[in-house]
Amino acid sequence: MTQPPNTTPPGTPQGYVPPRQSVPPTYAGIPAYPAGGPARPPYPVLAPPPVAPNGQPLASFADRLLAWMIDTALATAVAVVLFVPVFIWLFQRMFSEMDRLDAGTEPDPTRFMGEFLLPMLIAEFAVFAVLLGFYWLYHVEYAHRTGQTLGKKAMKIRIVPLDPAQTLTRGMAGKRYLIEFVAASLVPFLNYLDGFWQLWDKPWQQCLHDKFAGTVVVKVAP
């Protein structure tokens, strides 16, 4: 049997053991998380935007507010065009009555009510009735076809049924109209409550008129 060569230098004492050479440790990389522990992402993960039952992203409060402002500006323009001539006529009658009083004529309260105050009240009621009629044509008859008004088209949002299997009907749009315009015009502060309800409503971010009609408002692709 062959013996390994003797590499001990001459003159080395009996039983001498040479020291081990130290090897620098190599970099083993980032230690892994223990098995079964929570998986920690290397960066914060943003929550996905809320979506409607049909999978489309819900419209934001800002988008809906801007769409409402556009539609309200349009309705105001219609009211101004229709009723400015009426109010000009009423104020002319009022100034004529004031000139008659300045001339020393005995004031007649019954005539004042019949010729100025009553026509003014009738004109205000007519403004209210015509605006409600315009809102019906605009927010029901026009909007239920595509789910959009001009304001919603500008902001790229759309009314859709909460149930994805349904389509937006005139009845749904009519229920929205009853809360958003009729009831909100008669009940104090209901219009504010209706609009701001979206901010805390979960999970569909509905206003009160959405809940009553079974609809949501979604963001559509540009």
C-alpha cells in the first residue's frame, strides 16, 4: 500500500498540525423569507380602482360633479332664453305702476296684486314647470337611450343598470329624475344629501337617485 508523500518541512516537531487556511465567505444573496410566512412585495401595491358589477370602473365624484355642472349650465341657458322676455315685461309693468303712484294717484293694493304680484308668481311657477319638463326630456327621454347626457359625454361617464344582465330603461331614468329633480326641488337640502351620498356609499358609490333606480355611473373608454 502506497503512503501519501510527507509534505512536512524538515525540522518540524513530532505531532505538529499546520494551521488551516481561512477562506473568505461568499455572498449568498438576500435571505429568503421563512416558508409559510407572508410574502412581502418589494414595493407598495396600489389598490385597484372600484368597479361596477359589469367590470367597468366607477365614475369618480369629480367627474360626476363636472358633468352635473355642464348639464345645469345648459338648463340655465334654456331658462334664460325662454323667460327673460317675460320678466322684462313684468318689470316694465312694475315701473309703470311706480310712475303712476308718483303722479299722486291713490294706490290700489288689489290692482297691484292683480297686475304685478300675481303675474310674477305665475311666471315663477311656469319657470319651475318648464324646467321640470325640460329635465324630463333631457335626463329621461334623451339620456336613457345611451345612458349619457351632454355633460356625461364630455366627462366620458355613463349610467348603467346595477344588474349587468339588464339594459337602461325609461323607467330607471324616470326614477332617477323623481329623486334628483322633483323630490330635491321640494325637500330642503335633499339635493346636497343626494349628491354627496356617493362619497361614503359602498361598494358602488351610488347617489340616492342611483339607489332608487338601481343604477350606477361608470367611466367609459375615451
